[in-house]
Amino acid sequence: MKSVILALTVAMALMTNLSVAEEITPLKDGDRVVFLGDSITAQGGRPGGYVELFKAQIAERLKGKNIEVINAGIGGHKVPNLQARLDKDVLAHDPTVVVIYIGINDVWHSIRDQGTPIDKYEAGLIDLIERIREKEARVILATPSVIGEKHAGENPLDGMLAQYAGVSRKVAFEHDVQLLDLHDAFHHKLEELNAENVEKGILTTDGVHLNAAGNQFVAEQILSAFGVSPMKSGKMLRHVVLFKFKEEITDAQIQEVVDAFSNLPNQIDTIVDYETGTDVSVENKAAGFTHGFIVSFADEKGRDIYLPHPAHQEFVKLVGPRLDDVLVFDFYAK
């Protein structure tokens, strides 16, 4: 049974990732993000909770951007509860993004015959997505995380929870919604951390609700869903670019390139820091390279969003014909 559950989980995750991998959209000025969920999300609004950690990271990493974060989590809620209060608690705020993190109680409450039938769960998710999209907001749909932290298949409700997580993936796939696969992410993380196979205390306090490590983990997953990752052990990825211009390129044309490069941090949110300057070395080893640029990212994910970004591609079109040579060097710096 355990192998079947794992195989189904992996297959559905792979299938869904084919449709959502390209859908990461960075946060922009004026965005209003609503977190819709149950007690996990409600507690996420406390100091150290995942919503507050997300909010703090956004404020630090995206300085100058006015991004509002709203917590709409209520303890004990299931998909039908979210449907009932969507207008009042979510749509009334005129969100631009809604993160739906639900499914735990729909399964967990089944032990006292108060869960949500799986067909009603699916229909409810579809209803939430359609109503949110009617308001021209986008959705990030999270799969339910865990009910017990033992290895996959060994917790009493693992089989049922895997089915509901599979439905969430199916809905995301069929309705072209960005998926945040917390169920899969938790299992991978617990395989790494839970060597003694305990039922709680690794990422949760009781097998469900998040402890400090769990809140940090979820915050990181959600930041990644927006193309923003927290700083890793104080390191930043430095993307170093050196330009050697063709002899016929004028000073005005070079300045146009410098100005365009310097404007990229205003257009691409994953740029953490930016520096530029001209060669002043006395060693005569610059090999004709005259202008240097350092673009900093939190990690590879930030850089990998930057490189194909339309603003960067436009810059490449501008600078390319003016260059005799270019050197690019990336490294992690403390």
C-alpha cells in the first residue's frame, strides 16, 4: 500500500508540474495577497507563523513595493466552510492573489464522520477557483500537508490524505492553476529529518499544526511559489557581468546600455542588489573589458527567473550588437 501511495503521489506531481512549472509570477507593486485556510493558516498569523514570516520576508526583500498580506484562516474549517465565507473574508478585500491551503480537516474530521466527501471536496475547490477568477485574481492551490509525521504510508490517514492531495493536483492541472505541493514537500523533508520515524515534533507540534521549523518551511515554500526565496545561511548569489564594447560604439551608446542595465532592478523583483562601475585597475589585465556589473540574487531560483524575464531579454537585444565580448561569472558570497 505504501508503495502504491508513493507512486501515485510522484506520478501526479510530475504530471502537474508540467503544467505549472512556467506559471511562477513574481509579486508586483500593489498586489494584495490573501491566505485562505484553516487553523494552520490562522496560527500562521501569530508571531513566527508562516504568514507573518512570509510578510516579513516580502517587506525586506521587495522594499519599495506596496504589497498587502491578509490572513483569512479560521480553525476547524474545511472546503465547504471556505466556500461559504469566500465573499466576505476574501473577495471583499479585492485580492490580486489568493493562496488556498486546505484539506487537512476535510480528511482529519472523517474519524468522527465529519469529513468532506471527496467529490464534494473536488467540486468545492473548483467553485473557489472559479469565483476567485471572476474577480480577476489568480490562485495558488496548496495540497494538504500531513496528518502525522511518520514515513509516508505509516500514519493512519496517509492513504486518504494522499487521495485528497491527488484531487488538489488534478484540479490544479485541469484548471491551469499554480500548484504548491506541500504534501509532497513535507514528505521529502520528513524523509530527510525524521530519522527516528516519530509521529510529531519535527515540523509540527501534534502531527498537523506547525511548529517553528514547520512555519519556516511553509513560508519558504510559499516564497518560492512567488519566485522569492529567503537568504540561505547569509549567502547571496553574485551574477558578475563584464562588457567589452566594439571600438565604434560611442560613449552615448555605452551610457544607454548602463542606464538600461541599471533599470532592471526596477523591473525584476528577484534582484536583491545591483552594482556597476568601470575598470580602474593598474595591472593592465582587463583584456579590454571596461564596464562591470554585479547583480545579486538570493539563490539560483532568483537568477533563473531573471535570465528569461522579458525585461532582461529586451536588454540583451539592446546590448548584444554593441559588444565585442562579454564575460559572465556566478558565485555564492557570504
